[in-house]
Amino acid sequence: MTKTRPKPVSEKKKAAIKNPPPENEPRTKNQDDNVPDVDIGALQESEQFLKETQKIVKIGGWKANPGTNFLQLTDGIYDIVEAPRTYQPGFDEGL
């Protein structure tokens, strides 16, 4: 029989376990054990880094669904094609 090690508990979760919110306070998603903690500052920093990188190396990306004519472009694509950010082509027009 194989033993599995328990997952380590973050300091934030340890503090929440020691000091749970009062019963009348609603729980938020980040207090749910199934939802990972998210550092908004780190996400914003990562997004800014990606935008700067796309601009420097002149690359971009997109999400597309031809079945629904959906197309979402990154800032890098807008810079490459020199289009205003307000331009929102559908899949048929954009690709």
C-alpha cells in the first residue's frame, strides 16, 4: 500500500483556520479550499510584462471561434496592424 503525503497548508490558510470568520459573516471564494488564493498584484504585474514583451518583439495573439464568429485580439495584434483598440472584428473579417 502506498502512502500519500498531505498537501502543505499555506500560512494564509493556517491563519484562517486559527481565526475563522464569525458565523454571521459570509464566506468568500478565496476561503474555499477548492479555490486557489490569487494575488491580484502579481496578476497585474504579469499582464503588464506580457504587454511590454508583445510590443518589443512585435508579437500578439488571439482567441477565435469560427462557429460563433468570435475573435478576441491582444494589444500586440492591434499594434502590428495599427488598428484602434475600439476595432472589434468578427472571426470572418479579422482572420
